[in-house]
Amino acid sequence: MKKTNKDIISLFGNIQKVILTKPDINQMFDELQMMKFKIRPIQGELMSFDLKNKQFIESLWSLGKLDEFFYREISSLSKKEKELFIKLFDSLYFKYQQQLNQSNLQKKKITLNRTGLLELEIYKERKLKQKVN
């Protein structure tokens, strides 16, 4: 059964409720590990930064929940419904990407010889489904 535009809006209401009622920080961290996010430094030393920063964890967890939501719902939509879904999804996803980018990961003490710059590549490991003939 296909979803209507009203159903799509209620789906987004539901995912926003999930994101707004976050579990405690330790549970979010555990869930992030299960989501199979990979973090690779492009510039800077990871050891110089606090990757257990609450805002960073919350933002990445929210993006992970959105990612799961997207892959769970997108296949059941018609082409026209997908357009609305993707438009709503993009605006919500962008909000959490911005929040992630604004996380202050610097530890309190930074030595003078370090620049304090960090650039990360964050991606999610995903298994490709094979088609069965």
C-alpha cells in the first residue's frame, strides 16, 4: 500500500519525535557503534580531539536515525511521493549536518605546536543487497 502526502508528513513527525527523545549519551554511543559509522581523519590528529563530545554524539546519532528512516521508507513511495519525501528529508538532514559541523571537539588543553584543525570523513558501512534471480 502506498503512502499519501499526509502520511509522509506524519512519518516525518514520527522520526522527529524519535530524534527529540534521545536516549542517554552512553546508549547513543552504543547505538552509533551498531550503526557502523566509520570516522577517518583527513587533517589533524584524532587523539587531540574529544570524539565523545555530547553535541557530536547527539548529532551523529540523529543523522544515523535519519539514515535508517530514509532506507526503511523510500522504497514504498511512488515517484511523486519520493519528491516530497526527499525534499523534507534533505532539509532535516541538512539541519543535523550543520549541527555536527558546529560541534566543538577540541579538548580543553591544546599545545602551541598543534594547529587545532580537524577535518573528518564520516561514512557508514553498508552491505549491498544482492539480487536473487
